[in-house]
Amino acid sequence: MDRLKVNAFRKEFSFLAEMISDEKVGGIDNIEVKRVDIGLLGSTPSSYGATGNLVGIDSIKTFHFVLDDGTFIRNAVKDEGSWTHNEAYRDNESWEGETVLAAIDKNQVGDRIAYIVLERIGYKIRDHYSVGGHSFTVYLPPTGKPISHYLMEAHQQTAESVKAEIAEVRGD
């Protein structure tokens, strides 16, 4: 991405200036702006990688929350992922993550989020080789309903689901 455009985004969103140092401006592939929607709130970031004799490929997606007072919650959402190891005596690894909405609830910031930032670092596989990558997506608050409304709905749906599950076991 052109340095002038990266710097324009850094000027527009001051938190990006903190995340993208002057030295890293030339290494940014893309910055885009979207609006928060239910698809984003229900998503779980994923990370994966492979290690081995001549291999070291990884791809990491990290969400950061920018609050209305300008403070950051970095790495706000626990990712899911796996690492494959091609080395003796080293087991493959995998782990479960959480949704963006669950992380907002856990941090109790549903009514304080000004922006959600998705940072992607790592490699993109192209045919039989890899190329590095570093990009950002800045999510603006949703229109119509605030994030806290989606949280309230999620709590209600979960409570109803639990009640239905219990009722089914009881035979109600």
C-alpha cells in the first residue's frame, strides 16, 4: 500500500499511528474501513502455522478494542488455531477461541467501544510459496443498534436456550 495512503489513515485514526510505527509504514499491505455487523460480532479470529526444517509459515488474526476514551485493549479476543510441527518429539497443537461478542462481554465494554481493529500478520500462501503480509481493518460502530444491544440479545437467547435444554431433560 502506498506510504501516503497509510499515513493518511494514521492521521485519520490516531490509534493506527500508535499501532503502525514510522518504520513499519512501508510494510503495510492494506488498510480498510468497514462497519461492525452481526457477522463480525459472531466471528472468532483464527491463527495457524507450521514449523519444520525449512518451513516457518504462520498467519495470525488479532482483534483490538479502542474505547471511547482512547484507551486500547490489545489482543482483546482469544483466537482459535493450530500449529503443525514437522519435528521429532513435538506434538501438533490446537486450541479453541472466543467470539468477538464474548470478548466484549468478558471485558464489559459493550457501551464503550469506539472502534474494533482487526490486525492480520503473517503469510499468505500463493501456489507453492509464501509472501508476507500485514494489514488492518478498522470497524466503525454499527448503525441503528449499539453493540450493547447485540450483547443483551445474546444473553437473552442464551438464557432461553439453557431453559429449553433443561426443560427437554426434565420432560417438560
